[in-house]
Amino acid sequence: MGRIVLDKVTKSFGDVTVIPPLDLTIEDGEFTVFVGPSGCGKSTLLRLIAGLEDVSSGAILIDGQDATSIPPAKRGLAMVFQSYALYPHMTVRKNIAFPLRMAGMDKAEQNRRVEQAADVLNLTAYLDRRPGQLSGGQRQRVAIGRAIVREPSAFLFDEPLSNLDAALRVGMRLEISEMHNRLQTTMIYVTHDQVEAMTMADKIVVLHAGHIEQVGSPLDLYRAPKNLFVAGFIGSPKMNLIEGDEARKHDAHTIGIRPEHLSVSSSEGTWSGVVGVAEHLGSDTFFHVHDTGLAETITVRVDGEISFKHGDRIYLTPRNDVMHRFDKAGDRLP
Amino acid sequence: MATKASRSAARLMLAPAVILLLGWMLVPLTMTLIFSFQRYLPMRGGFLDWVGFENYVRFVTSSAFWPAVQATLIIVGGVLLITVILGILLAVLLDQPMWGQGIVRILVIAPFFVMPTVSGLVWKNMFMDPNNGLLSHLWRFFGADPIIWLSDASMASIILIVSWQWLPFATLILLTAIQSLDSEQIEAAEMDGASALSRFWHIVLPHLARAITIVILIQTIFLLAIFAEIFVTTQGSFGTRTLTYLIYQRVLESQNVGLGSAGGIYAVILANIFALFLMRIVGKNLDR
């Protein structure tokens, strides 16, 4: 069980309010991702849930029980840190067994659980090494191993993949998702990478300056961003945001159109512009189009086979059914 | 230093320092060695004869030798024990955020800047004086008879004075080591259910192991040679005659340079045994 409820939680450091009153419910077994730009309070929020920081006001409920003043170890949560925070002088075996040893579990049971975790995480061959002798991905797995042996009611991940290289990151992303499917335990995952958020989450919480901008499934957020911030943050490449006359034609202050919802032609279309940089990914190509009179650049995503050269004039046609409209305050219009 | 030219340039540049250091060490060492094989009494006829190993035999068979070695080891061991244990506790304490941290840290480090002679005199006259010392006032305040520190508890007094001097050094090194501990490790241990005491035992102390060996190594080398604190207080009496002090007495008080030099060579050998032993421990600790 791991249902976590935040009830009007606030956090301030001296005069600086990092988290204004915030309500959030994380259901049991859900994979929730906190995503937002650096300094948006997502790590602070995670540390509040973990108990590493005290809330300034409000309450945290874990499985219906008020956990606000319970010390971190008693909350039944396990955390994986950004730096992994492995104990450098202990072997992998001792690192993983540490929480069990602290709980006073007997040696045989400790060993059984460590071996089991090591087996799941492919660490059996490394049990007698020290963290310093492992690669980044292996260290990451040890940190996860240390979390799973405790059989916690929820896992907390604080940007766990940010120290890994791109290829490993994709691999670990899959492994963590796989682990969630197997364990069906609540997981809260903090990241600033919207790709990680989109690919892993059951529920994404978009944070901005301590506020929750929107909560929803990845596709909800993609299809119906509640405001300009979420619109600009979710989706890669970023949504094109257009203001002025073109927006007024659609009775909006700002319109947003995703790069993949523009069709391209060399002869005719609603808008026209000059091709700037083209990024070829093989499967797709991103064109950065200038001189459209709409915005500084319009990004278009097209099939990899379509090719235009730098300086070519092209015509763009937006799909009106997937156009997003926002009012002056930045909120979504129906 | 990749190329041949830069390697030889480096050697050339290093040469003056190496030669100076070698000369600085080799000349006195060689002279000591030469004196140790002579019967050399400056005030009683100067150089008299080459005597082979006679000085060496006389030095170790003298009744003062083994007590001196013992006194040296007790002082070194006692001071190491006190400074390392108190140093760790102080470092943990000073690492906590508190009001006036900067000033407190400077105050803690201050004794290290006091010259050994001065600190010896300050302790002797201001704290340990049987009539006017602060400690005897304290004892009398509680209705007890003042302890005559330097004669009744001479060894403890010397250890106290030297520890007071070296505690700041240990604290400073250990404090910087504690500050380099990744705070996420402590937080991880906290999440893992470790109490404050087990966090200290399982995380902080192993992290300090390297710094502790360095403190022990450096302090041992300096503590084997303490002299001023003994010279201005007990003058080597009441069982506080260390090997260093014994050599001083042989050379300057008895004016027997040959015998003192032989003792000097023993001291060099003893220090090297220590250094070798400690370096191996440090080496083991630095390996990982």
C-alpha cells in the first residue's frame, strides 16, 4: 500500500516561499512523475514527502496516516538519490543490506533478500566489489537495490538518471518502468526531462515556481495542456506559439500548434517561410523556418524522406483540429 | 611532462631543491654518525679517540634508556589518543550550523599558533602553579588540596599541555574531512533507518578513516621530537625524560657529544620504524 496525500503543504526557507499551499493525491501503485524546470520546487516536494525536510504547514498522509512528524525511516519509503549516495567503504552486498541491518533483521534473511535483489538487478557478480569499482549504471542499480530490499510502500526517485550517459539513460528508463510493472508499488519520480516524464509516468505533475500547473496522464497533457507553461514544456520539439493577428483570426490571444501538426509543401499553404537549420534524425526531420511573420522561428516536424535546403521557401498548413488556443492570461480556451 | 626535453628541463629545475634538501639532511646526519663513533668531550679535551660501537652500547645499557623510550611512547600514545578522540568530537560539533561559527572556529584553532615554549610556560605558571595557578584555585574552591601537577602528576601534565597544543590541528584536519562528506549519504542513511549514533559509526567514522591516519602520521613525527614543553616545565624529572630529552642531556649537560650522537642515531631509527609502519597503514587506506 502506498497512497500519499499532500494536504495544503507549504514550505518556506526563511522569507522565501518555495512551495505555496499545495494539494496532491498520489494513488496506490501509481507511477507519478514530478516534472518542471530547475528551481521549480520538485526536489523540495520530494524531500518533504521523504521527511528529509519539515513542512512549514499542512499535512502529509501516507495510507491515511498523518506522517507529517514521523521521521524519514519510519515512513516506509525508500529513496534513490541523484548522486546514488552509496556508502563508498562498504561492498555492494553491505550497501544493499544496510537498511536491513539497521532494522535488526537476522543475517540469513538479510542474505536471502540481498541475493534476490542482486539477481533481479544483475548485480550478483558484483556483490563483493566496492561502489568505486562499478560503472555509473551499476551504481545506479545498487542504489535501486538498496531501495527495493526494504520492500517500501513507495519509492522516491530524485533525478536518478541525470548522471548517466544518453544510451544508459534509455536503458535504465526501461528497467525502472519494468520494475514498476512487476512490483506495482507507488513510485514518485522527479525529473526535469520531459521525455522521461512522458515515457514513464502514469501521472505527470507539472510544477512551476512551486505551483502545480497541471496534473494528468502524459497524453492528457500532450493533447490538452491547461496553459501556456504546460504547452511549452510538454512535447519535443516545443510547441510553436503564435501571437498577434494570426491568433486573433482564431479568437485567441495565443495559438499553439505542435511541430508534428503542420504539413509542408513547396508550392502552397496557409503560411510561408524560409528554411533555416534542418535537423535530420533519420526517421524525422525538424525544420526551423524563419521569416514567416508569425514568430521568430516555427519548428516543423516532417518525415525523414522530405528534404529542403537551407534558404528554400516552403509553405506550411496547420491542422486546425489540433490547434491549441489560449487567452491573455495564458489559460486554455475551450 | 611528456617529451624528453620537458623531462630533462623538469629534472634541472628540481635539482636545486633536491640538492638543498639532501644537503640539509645529509650533512647533520653524517656528522652525527661520525661523532657517534668518537669519544668526544668538548670541555674535557675535545676529540680523544675512535671508539667503535662503545657509545651505542653505553647508551642502551644506561639505566635511563628504557624509561626514556617508555616515557616517549606514553606521551606520543596519550597525546594521539586524546587529540584524535576529542578532535573527532569537536569536528562533529563544529560542523553543526550554529551562531558565531566563524569566531568559534578561530578560537578552536588558536592554541596551534602559540609557540611551544610559551604554551609550556603559560600552563606551568598560570594553570598548574601549586600556589597561584588557576587549577589550584579551582581545587581550593571545592575544598580540595591542590594537586602539585608537575611533580605529582608530571606525565599527565605534559600530555595535557601537548594535547592542548595539538588538538586544534587534529580538529582542523578532521573538520575539513567531515565537511567533504556528501550530505546525500547521510540522508540516505537516515532513510535507511540509521540512528544518529549508527550514522556516525557506519558513515561518518569510515569517511574520516583517511584523515585520522594522516593526523596520526603527522602528529607522531612531531610528537617524537617534543622538547620545549618538557624543558620549560619538568626539565625531564619526575619520569618525563623522553628519548629526545635524554639525548639533549647527554650532549649539553654531560657534554658527551659522542654518547648523545649515538642516542640520536637510535632516535632516527625509532622514528623511521614508526614512519614505515604508519606509511603502510596510510598506504592501505589511500588505496581505495
